[in-house]
Amino acid sequence: MAVLFRNSEITLFNRVYDVDTDTETWEKTLFNGVRVIKQIGGNNTAKSGNEDISACKVYIPFSILQKTYIEPLAYKELTDKSDVFTFDSEHDFFVVGDYSDITVSATNFYEEMRNKYDGVSKITQYAEYRNVLPHYEISGV
């Protein structure tokens, strides 16, 4: 199973939107010991309509988790998000590598990251496997 071969780390960025102040901030979670598979062009064309787009799939074993996963709607309702993470395909993204010390800008942070760094992927899918080799799989483009 692919999850056995851990070759990388990713930093997950969860968007936190404050309705009262109309501002967004980003919670960061580092996953160390994940499997990353990148694909450039090819079969991604049908999904995106763009021949040059790259896709990334990440396998995250439950055994490496330092925080607790919760569903996106429950995540939005929490005030203290320091011990939890989510996979929200509407806003969240991940970067291959350790970017946990990066300074987060107040506006257009996702676009800024895409323009500045390689390996930035917006979450497009998420799956959870509990019975055999428990792990999460996230996909992004």
C-alpha cells in the first residue's frame, strides 16, 4: 500500500474567516512522514481543462497526526482551532514541504503562495480510510 512509503512532509493551511471584521487568517498544520505523489499534465487535463496543470495526492497516516481532524462545518464554528484541522475544498490548500514558520499575509495569501512557491495545491478531494492502514488521502491541483 502506498501509505507505507513515506517520503515527504506537507504544510496544510486552513482558512479562518472572521465575519465581524471581514478578515481572514490561516491556521497551519505540519504533517511530517506523508507520501506525496505528483503528476504533471496528462490525465489531469480532463479534470481541469488545462494541459499544464499539476496534481498532487497525499497519503497521511493516522499514526503521524498531532491534531484531531474535524469536518469543515464543525471547524468553522470553533473558536479555538489550535488542536484541530480540516480538509475544506472551498478554501484550504497545502504546500509540499515545511512552511510552518512562514509569515501569513492578510490578503490574497493563497495566490501569493502560488506565485512564490512550487508545490502549492488547493484541496480538491479528501478521503478517509479507517479499516486497513488507517489514513487520509487528499488531492489537490
